[in-house]
Amino acid sequence: MPENAPPTPEPTPPGMQIGVDTWVEQADERRQRRTGVGGRISHLWELLPPAGKLAFLTPAIIVPFLPFMNEANLFNYGVFILIYALLALGLNVVVGFAGLLDLGYVAFFGFGAYIYSFLSGTHHEKGHVYTHHWSAQYSILLAVLICALLGLFLGSSSRRLLGDYLAIVTLFFGQAFVIFTNTTDPYGLTNGSNGLANVDPLNFRAFGQTLTISSVKGYYWFLLGCVVVVLIVLWCIAESRTGRAWKASREDPLAAEMMGMPVNRLKIMAFSFGAAIAGLAGSVFAAAQTGAFPQNFSTQVLILIYAVVILGGTGSLTGMIVGAVAIIVSNQVLDSTSPPNNARVIFYVALIAGIVLTLKPSWRRIAVALVGTAVFGLAVHAIVDAVWSRGTAGQVTSGGFLTGVIRHFVLLPTNPGRLAVYGYLLMIVLIVVLVQLKGWWRVVAYVPTLYLTAFVWENLLIQNPAVTRYVLFGALLIAVMTIRPQGLFGTAKVEIV
Amino acid sequence: MNPALSQQLRNLAGLGLGLVAFMFYAVYFSPTQGWVFFFQLTVNGIILGSIYALIALGYSMVYGILKLLNFAHGDVYMIGSFIGFGVLTLLGGPLSPAIPVALLVLCMFVVAMLGSGFLGLAIERFAYRPLRDAPRIAPLISALGVAFFLENSALLLFGSQYRNYDGYDLISYNGIHIGGDSGVFIQYLGVIVIVGAVLLMLALLGLVRWTRLGKAMRAVSFDREGAAMMGIDPDRVIAATFFIGSALAGAAGVMFGLLFSQIYYLIGFLAGLKGFTAAVVGGIGSIPGAMLGGLLVGLIESWAKGYLNGNVSDLVVFGILIGVMLVRPSGLLGTPALQKV
């Protein structure tokens, strides 16, 4: 109903108004957005056929990793990115295509890993000896099939359950898996919290020949092949009758049912499909690290997969790859074993990117916020230095090339302890206040908030990067959902009233 | 007779029969100690159940008004517990309190309730309000993010070690014996928990039934758009609901700390799940249902601990949850959802 729209586009209140169609109203604005360089590139990208996207994406994943990395880094970055890309592609079927919340997804990953480990490996505990050395193609196949069946079983509970209840049942499924693997069962199948350690690498035996993948590079290529195959299959499915039916039943199950689509069967199929992909990822993962341990399948991993899917944009295949690269790189950089200075660089880059994104159209405001923070920081530092010298006497945690800047900018008390905790709480309060403010007041509020963020980072967060990353991923889920629910590459939902 | 009401009465009758049958089994045929054991477990279950009921109320109220499953509720409870601990430490700790003990406990409750209430307000404002008209899955993911954010923030701020309330040192190790020294034993702490929970629940019932806010809450949960057309501001009512629900969770957190002494950053997860179980068993969206459900979950957990063993009690509780969700999704006191087309 565009002709009923009021002549002057007022700032639209939250929610839809009767007779106003914001999507149509903003059509020109969206076209405008296409004109910049970035806009043109994204437009071209959308025009590209999927095969062309794939041709671009594949080298984009390979190039940064293969030549420049040693074995450990290739495993921590390359292999992990591909594993999570696979997992995200599988979860995307459930969450993105079919619109079901599956909080037990990580259990399928675990089942895949444990089944592979059990079928191809040696374990003896509690007097039971399990020695099976199945050829990898059979054990992977069986793992995938069993996971698909489990998905079928779990999905069939969605028949009777509303959306939220389904989420809870799947959450219990995931928890039950964790409890089951952590508790040593009487037959020693899972070996409790110690996990299964003696797992074969991928041994493909056929026609008297054996092909063993033993190097990290080999796993990298193998996983890359898996990701490409899964991408192609998923793209075909997404455009097929089934894929379109999934999307229809996601948007409106009732209408889909009325159009003759078997909604229940579609839901179960999506569950089963996602579970199968997770099973594949799990079995390759177990082979790559030659073991399967309960802590590999914890809630943290689930949140990580969700962060990938949500950041990339539910429903978008490209998004899953990009999301996996972004999330896994930041996850590994913020690991406690990685040098803290890398984490610091990433943190400040992300902070500045956040400012630029939130204040985007006005470069003047961005400049004021950044310069203001710099001046404010130097001033505070000088005052505190004069009044309370212990407040600036602390050491910079492995500062690298930024040491000088940080020492003269951020307050570093000799024993931050409680002060850092109060700083963290105050930072959250300031962010809460900041979001409430409008216009220039918000720019002014940026200054102390940014400075305090730097203070908290240097004094508290950088000591515990492994915890910090989960705080950040939690915040990321909230921020993406509230600011840009379609993620980086998803398509915005159009609701016409 | 109203079909929904007769359904509820049948549910309650079935529940009562089941409980009586279980009681007879436990008292006469159980291999363990007979009736004293049974009633001791029952008393423990009621104490535990009143904590779960308080958590379940927040879940149920939020679900009733927003149709949103607030995953972060358990973590609000955890934060409330830590706030109570902070007040306790600031005012001298359990062994040398700076002010009279009764006043100190009151302070802990009030500050923890206010703190978690405001936390609930902030969560609603940031994570849920922007998603009011989004697809159903969006606030769920956002809620997951909030839960994870709170849990790890607590880990960052308070560390992973246990904090000790030492509630028995603070108040008393003693209690009431019923039926002689070998009879049923109720600690004074347990009495405090039950009395506190009952008072809070009565206050809530009174608020919902007799105040303007309560009336507005009922109206908004019945039909949000209709209420808005009648001049009620749904955003304010929803914010108030979050405040009240989170404050109750904070009180439950302090009770848990006093009763079980040890708190740490992960207590919210399991407690949240059990509170949710209680809300579903009682009929999500129904306030008396949440109370009944909480009591029931506490009792079942306590009995399962006594008659089976400690490890399986959680599995029993969650098995019951899944059973209820599959067989009778509207719970004991809920009204069956009519889907309008």
C-alpha cells in the first residue's frame, strides 16, 4: 500500500504501522546504498552464480592458510575453520532453512566423533577390550547414518512440540550426551572424562590398497573437499522443491500445511540432514586429533557454532564460510595459548570497527569520538599520575609494539584486582546509558566508555582471554540479533503489513 | 462446567492419587527406613521446592506475557546469589556480622532482589525489546547470548572457585524436631526459606489480583494489542514483569546460598532448567501452576535422591519434564492453547 504512506517519511517507530510499508518506502534509500564502491561489490556478488561464488570462496579459504603456516597453526586455524564451517552448514539447515532451534546440535558432532573412534581405534578399559580397525569410509558412513537416525528420532519429537519446547528438549538431548560421556558407564564405552585416545587416522582401504591421511595438510585438503561437496549439495537442496518447502514452512507453517506440504516430515528431514553433516564433521574431527574427549562437545562449542551461523547470516551458505573464518580466527587468537598481543590488536581493531559501524554516516562524529577518547585518556592519565602514582605504575601485559602507547594512555594500577572488577561493572552501566542517548550526547558518552573499555581490557580481560572470548560471543549473539538479524550475508526479512 | 477447569481438576485429582499411592508405597513397602525417612525427604523436598517455585514464577510470568522462553533467568538467579554474598561480605561476613543478623539477612534479600530486578530490566531493554516483532527464533537466540554473557562475566569477575555463604554459622545449626530425636528434623534455615518464599508468593498473588499493575499484567498477557488499545503501555508492563520475576529469582538465589552455602558461577544453568521444568509441569503462564510445579519438582528431586540415588535425580526430573511436554503440554493448571487461524 505505498500510496497510503504518509508523504514525509517520519522516523518509523518500532514495529509496523497500519498502512505503512517501510520496505517499499525505503526502496530508494536501499538503491542509494548500492552506489558506493562497497555497495557495487556486494551487488556484483549477488549477481554471481553459485558456481562463481564457490570459485571465489575456495581460494579465499586456501590462500591465507596453506603456504604461511606451520603444522600447529594450520591445525588450529585451517582445520578448525573447516570443521566449524561444516558444522555451521549443517546447523544452517536446521536453523536457517527450517527455522527450528536445535540446542542439542553439538551432541551429533559428539556422536559422530565417538562412533568413529569406537569403530576405528583401540580401547581397553574396565576389563573390556574394543579393537576395531574399520576402514575409514565405512566408519564415517556408519557414523553419518547413525547421526541421521538420531536426528530423525530427536526431530520426531518436534511433531508435538511448539518451537520453544523443542529448544528445551534438544537442550536436554545435548546435556544427556555430556552426562553420558562424562560418566564412566559399566561397559567402558566412552571411558568417562578421559575420552578415547587411541583413534586411527583416516585409513581408506579398498582393493588391497591403503590410503592413509596422516599429515595436518592432508586433513586440511580432505576437509576442504568435504566442505565443497557439502556446499554444492546444500546449494542444490536449497533451490530444490524440498529447500523451498523448508523455507515456506519456516515462514508460516500453517500456510505451508494448507498448501499441501508435509510440514512435520520436512522438520524431521531438516533435523536429520543437519545431524548427518554434524556426524561427518565429528568423525573427521576425531580422526584429525586421533581422539574424542567430552570437553570437545561442551556448551561452549555449541555457542561457537551458533555464533558462526548467526554472524554469517542464517540461510546463507556464503555466510557460513565467512562466519567460520571470522569466529574461529578470533576464538583461536583469544585462546590462552596464543600470544596476548595478537588478541590485543584484534580487540582494538574490533573496537574501532564497532565505533565506525555504529556512527557510520557521519565521519565527523567518528573523528570526534576517537580524538576525544585520545585526549580524555591522556588527560586522565596525567591527572592520576600526579595524584596517585601507584595508579599508573603497573606493567603492560606483553605489550609488543603497542607498549609505549598503552603505558601513556591507559591507567595501569600495580594491583588492579577489585578496581578492574568495578571497572567492568561500570563499563556495562556506561554501555547501557550510551545506548539510551541520542545524537551528539551519544558521541560524548562514547569518550568515557571507550576509555573505560580500554582500561578494563588492559587490566582484566587480557589476563583471561579464554573467558573473555565467550563473553564477547554472547554479546555478539545479542548484538547481531538486535541490530542486524540477517547477519552479514543473510537476506533481510520483509514483512508487509 | 468450564472444560478447562474440569481438565485442571482431573489433572489435580490424578496428581493427588499418584502422590497418595507413592506415599503408601514408600511408607509400607520401601526397603529403607519407613515413614520417618519418607517425611524427612518430603520436608527437604518442600524446602527445595519453594526455591524452585520462586524461579519458576519468573519463567512463567515472562512466558505468559511475552510467549518468550527466557534462558537467561537461571543466570539472573546466579547473579542474585552473588549479590547476596557481596552484601554479606561487605557487612562483616557470617562469623562477625556488623549489624544484627536479622537485619543483615533482610539487607541481603532486599539488595539482591533490587540488583537482579534491575538486571532483568536491562536484559529486557537490550536483548528482548528490540525483537518484539521479530520471528520467534530471534529472541531465543538472543536469550542464549544473554545467558552465556552473564555466565562468563561471572566467571571473569568472581572466578571459578566456590564462595561460601556459611548460612549455618550465620543463623543456626539447630532446628525443630518432630516426633522425638529420631523423628523428622527441620532446620531453622529451612523454615526461613519456606516462610520467605510463601510471603513473596502471597505478595505476588496480591499484586497480580488487586493492584492496577496486576490488572494491566493480566490484560497484556491476555491480549497485548487489545491492552494497548485500552490505553495500557505494554512496554512498561512487560518491563515491570521482568523486574518482578528477576527479583524473585534473586531472592531464590540468596535462599539457595543460605541453605546450601556454596555458590559458583554455574549454579544458574541447572537451577534455570529445573525452574523451567517446574513452570511447564505446573502449566506455563499460570502463577499458581508455577508454585505447584516448583513444589512438585522439589519433592520429586528429593524423593529420587532418597530412594534411587543422587546421580539420577536430575534425569528423573527432566524425564518428567519431557513426558509432560509430550503428553500434556499445557501442564497441570494451564489452559490448553487454542490455535486461532
